[in-house]
Amino acid sequence: MDADVEVARLAARAAADALLPLRSSGRTGRPLGDAGDAAGQRAIAAVLAAERPGDVVFSEEATDDARRLSADRVWIVDPLDGTREYSAPGRADWAVHVALWVRGELAAAAVALPALGEVHGTDPAPALPARPDGPVRIAVSRTRPPAEAEAVATTLGGRLVPLGSAGYKTLAVVRGEADAYVHSGGMYQWDSAAPVAVARAAGLVTCRLDGSPLVYNGPDPALPDLVVVRPELADEVLAAVRAAR
């Protein structure tokens, strides 16, 4: 296994180990989410400081380090993706993201789904399950499904599958729980870097809504839209998205 993927897995597991006990600490709602954000950040930062002390870390829960723009190696991290879901008792659709960007490309990543006891990495690559018979399943936000996703469902005779965090929705496609994930608005680089790297390793197609590549470690943290789709459905899904726009 690639050594950087081992580090990504180690960091994701450390965050998961810190996050899970907090859910039974008596905290609820925003206090629980804030405690989780902080605990996940500490766990990941400690692993990366020990294992890759010369690398730059770009995290949702830390001050943006301008050195990343000239660095060769940058870890793009979301210590708790889906704070709302994490804070809700019994929900499993939240994640931990740890990705490594090297000279323009996502080079290694791990995504933990702590409530399911799973960690998915880029090496070994996940095996993409066969798609079951039935309508195309499109993962969408539970609170704001985008018009583009609704258009895909209408055009392809599919159905929307409301799920929680961005990382979980992307991994839902990797794990065979959905066939595509279509998102528009309100997303940042750390929301998708690690899940996209894992999805690519599994053979999925990943891009922006207009079909252009996803670019990471850019100066602006925002990366507001995303498509993750099984390769055999990519042309149809992207055509439906283009027609909707």
C-alpha cells in the first residue's frame, strides 16, 4: 500500500476514534458539533505533524496557510464532514476526509465513515459494485436538492436519494448505495477532495457541473459544484445536467 495512503488512513481513523465517544458525552446540537470539529482537527493534525511534518495542511477547521499555494505537498482535510448529521442521534451519514495533493493532483486519500466502522482509501482502490436493476439513484442534499439533480431524475426516470454530508453522498456512489451525486452551491475544496480521490480510484467519473475538471489547492477555498457518477451513466447524466443549465 502507498505510504501516503497509510498516513491518510491513520489520520482518518484517529479522527473517527476521537469523534465517536463524543456522541455519548451528553452534548447535543451545536455544542456537540463544535466539540467534534475541534476533536477531529486535533487528531488529524497530530498524525500529520508526526508522520509528514514538512507538509502543509489545508483544513476547514484551521487558519488558511498561504504557504500551500507554493508548496508541492498539501493535505486537504475536513475533520468532520456533516456536523448536522453527526450531532443528530443515530445518523450515520457523516464522514472524515483526509486527502493529499501533490503538484496539481490528488495523490492519496482516505474517507472514514465512523458510524459504520469503515475507512475507504485510494490504495487499494475500492471495488465498484454492480448496479442493480431499477431507476437511476441520484444522491442529493436532504435540505436543498439542486435543480440539476431534479432534472437528471426527470430526464432519466430516476429517483432522488436524500443523504447527509458531501463525503457520505460521494461514498454512497462508491459503495453502490447511489448511482450518481449531483451538487450545486455551497461547497468548498475540503468537502470533496478526499471523497473525489477515492471515487476516482474506484473508476467513477468526477467533474464540475459543466464537465470541467475539479481543481484543488486553488487560492479560493470555494469549489461550489460537483458531479460523481458511474462511468456507464456519465454521458446521460452530464447531458441532462447541461440541458438543465
